[in-house]
Amino acid sequence: MRMWQCAVWVAVLAGGSAGAKAGEMVLAEAARSPFQIVIAEQASPSERYGAEELQRLLQEMSGARLPIVTDA
């Protein structure tokens, strides 16, 4: 269930707000990003793995390595 919640948050962040036009939200620019990947302090191994995979894929696409932080 927690992985599903993580996937929903990723979709929300990737999609931007409902009223935003395409291209208004920039996740990373010039291999830099102000965003972080947030996981629970007591995240399961699969949640941590999911965050690491998201980090890796976003870095491959943008060149920016988003830090993984806990919500504590």
C-alpha cells in the first residue's frame, strides 16, 4: 500500500497542478533541481529501493541527482 502512495505522489509531482499548462513545471534544469525525494523515516526496503530507482531514472533523464531524504 505504501508503494502505491509513493507512486501517486510521483504522479502528482510529475503532472504538476491541475491548472498548469504543459511545460510550466521544470523538475530539473542544467543538471540541477530544487526538489527532493522524500520517504518515511521507517521506510521499508522496497520503498527505499523505489526511491533509489526514481533517483537513478531522474538522473539519467535530467542529469540532476535528487537527494533522498526522510520526512522526519
